[in-house]
Amino acid sequence: MVNLLSLALNPIAFNLGPIEVHWYGIIIASGVILAVWLAVREGDKRGIKADDIYDMILWALPAALICARLYYVIFQWSYYKDNPGEIIKIWDGGIAIYGSLIGAMIVVILFCRHRFIPVWLMLDVAAPTVILAQAIGRWGNFMNQEAFGQVTSLSFLQGLHLPHFIITQMYISGAYRQPTFLYESLWSLLGFTVIVTLRHNPHFFKRGEVFLTYVMWYSFGRFFVEGMRTDSLMLGGLRVSQILSIILFVGAIGLIIYRRRNSHNPWYLEGSKLTTN
């Protein structure tokens, strides 16, 4: 039975001649495509042109990917300094979500200022689609058998009523592991549902608060999930993602309070094509 359960899913989806196409890349790309489609739909309701979103993605996506990899490599430099050829192999995993968010944020701010688009509005439109893409993207980690948690038992996993293929994939290096990829994926999916349900309620979110709610939601869940993982990026004896999660969570709350005191800050739905009365 152990031999059957230890048969992991093939991370390679198919081959194009000598090129191996990984499930990791397919899943990440699928999440991005869905996110862009949803952002374009919501952007149209908020008065943001589809072409502006497409143009922004052309810059933001490469920046997010590069920064995600750099973020990971920096905190794993003890390995990559001796294996520089491995740095470009992102198809094997090893990209950090927080790094991608930093890169994308820089591009969004610069792009919006160049096109005279309200930065907070663009962030509000993009935020729910980003957390959905994150929920989908974690399944790329699942296929690569990474972003897993501490050793657990078969009975524990069965007690979660997980599908057999997930339990099988969680048999890693001779032991069953906590499916932390799944915990984060479900938390992100729940966050997407909550945010898109609330954002069209009149006088609920002010501009910028959809994005800041996303930051609070994701960082809160990530803090606890990160504590269960065994592959965390470390700074001294501290988990980098937990430190950043605390900073982002507290910072987002502080920004909401500060901006709520600004009476000139419009509501998210103000000026939209949706009826807000």
C-alpha cells in the first residue's frame, strides 16, 4: 500500500520535442489568464480601459516573475551562490509570492501615474483577481511537491476527507506531510469570495480598501500557514514571510484608519457604471 501511495503525480504535463512543459507553469499561467479576464470585466465597470489593463500586465507580469525569483534566490543565496545555473530554473518552483507582489506593485504605481489612472482604484480592481490567482497557483506547488508542511500521519490526512490523489501527493521523502499548499489555497479562495461579495455594496469600501482588505486577509492567513511549513525562507531564526505578514497586516489596518479620516477619499463604487443608491 505504501508503494502505491508513494507514487507522485508527474510534474511534466507533456513534451514539445526536447522541451518539457511543466504543470507548474500551466497552472500559474491559467491563474494569471483568469485574473486578467476578471480584472478587465471589473475595470470596465470602474471606468478603466481594457487596453490599459493589458498594457499594465505586459510590464507587471515580467516584473512580478523576476522579483519573485530574486526574492527567493536572495534568501537562499547559500545554495545559489554555488549553483548559479539553477537560478533561472523557475519551472522547478522557487518563486516567492511576496516578491511578486513587490515587483507588481512598483509597476502598477509607475504605470498608473504615467497613464493618469488612480493608483488605488487600479489596485482595488486587481486585488481580488490576484488572490484568486494565488489560490490557483498553489496547485502548481502541489504538482511539484513543494510548499508542504510538517510530518503527519495517513490517518490525519484521511480524517480531513481529502481526495486520494492529494493524500498520495503528500507522501514526500518517506513521510506524509501537512498539505499547507491546500490550506493557503482554500484561505485565498475564501478571501476572493468574501471580497467580491462585499465590494459592490454601496458605502462599504472606500477607494483603496478593497486592496487593503486583500492585504490583511492574505497576510493573516499566510502568517499561520507559514508557521506550519518546513521550507520557509529564513532571516536568522525568523521566518521571513511571517515577519512580512505582520508588517503588512498592521500597515494595512493603519492605512485604512488614516485614509478613513480623509473625507475627500471617494467610495469604491463612486462614479461607476453600477447603481449605488
